[in-house]
Amino acid sequence: MTKLSTYYAKRDFGKTKEPRGSVAKGDKHRFVIQRHAATRLHYDLRLELEGVYKSWAVTKTPSLDPAVKRLAVEVEDHPIEYGTFEGTIPEDQYGGGTVQLWDRGTWRSQSDTPVRDLAGGHLKFVMEGERMKGKWALIRMRDDKHRPGAKVRHNWLLIKEIDDEAARGSKGDALAKETTSVKTGRTLDQIAAKSTKVWNSKRSVKENVAALKKTAKKKAPTKKPAGKKKTTKKKPVKRKRA
Ligand code: MN
């Protein structure tokens, strides 16, 4: 079983065999937060650890107020390659909707034992992102035992720790005003309407990465010269690619 086995189990890869996520070493690790307009808008927090992105779906904008706890539902590990993705996932697929790169940067554990801390349900860390900064904590809650046999989805709390970046009261909601991509400056609506980048959950990571590179190449020479005026009427917005 790989660390990504759940990720792969949820997606239909057929019989492809390819490298499954690269390993990055060092005390500082990457993190990303992908704002995801799926059935419900949420923030996918991904912390790189042992070659994968440990992942949580945070149900509301992270709060800078240490008194405010945000529910963070543990989801399956994600491949590192997915962390730069911004675009759309077809509606009928797992995670269907629009994905915006909302924050990125590095994180480091406040202890020397982040793997053990995560296993124990208690991770304290420091984020150096464009939006998320300073000390944060992830605390696992008790599992729901009312559904025997069901696969447990661990619920965690994402909490700002007291430091210079913390802000009390309404100032703690400051991050809710950040609605653009740190990668492209686009809003979710703009990504949904204009993005040609599609992550196909039924394909392997390698296939997706290759397809995205192709899209980028194809797009480059067709750039219209600046200043050219559009005279055509507004066309209905295309959300999906064929
Ligand atoms: Mn998501």
C-alpha cells in the first residue's frame, strides 16, 4: 500500500504504472491551499510530508482569531504534482468543480517529530505563505463511533495560535476578503469561465501533468496581440471542455 492508495482507489487509472509522486526532503516543506468550489465551497489545505500532501478540507475560511476553530476534515493524501493545479475538474468526477490556488508557501513543524505528531492528532506548525503566516495548530477530534463499520473520516480543528499574525474579533476574518488566486490573480468565476486547464480525476497524475503541459504549449502562440478590440457579441460562457 502506498501513501496515496486512497487517492488512487478513488480514481480510475486503469493499468497505468508510473512514478507516484516525488519526494522532497528538508525541514521546510511545501504547502498549498486550493480553494475549491465543489458541492460546497471549501479550502483544501495540503501540507507536504514524506513525499505526499497530507490533506484536509477546511469548511470555512481560516480565521486569524485564536478563539475561532475551523473544522478541517481529513481527506486522502494527494500527490505533490496536484499542488500547482488551478482549473476545473469535470462535474461528474470526484472533486468536480473549480479549483483556485488560494495560497502557497512553506511550513515547518514546531517540533522535530511532525510525523508522530500527526499520527497522534496534534500538530503545531509555522506557515510562511502569501496569506497564511505564523503559528497554527491542527488538532484531531474524537472519532464518531456511532457508525460501526463505516470508514471513519477524521475531523480536525485548524486553529490560529497566538502570535503577531493573530487578530481578534472581526479582524480575524481578514482572509475572507482574499478571493483571488495567488497564481493568476483570478477569481473562482473567472477560472470557471476561462480556464482551459482540466484535471481529469479518471486519469493518472502523470497523464494529467502531460496533458496540462500540452495545453500550456498550445495556448502560447495563439495569444492575441494587446490592444486588439473585440467586436463580437458576448458569447455564452463555456464551462467544460469536450
Ligand atoms: Mn476539495
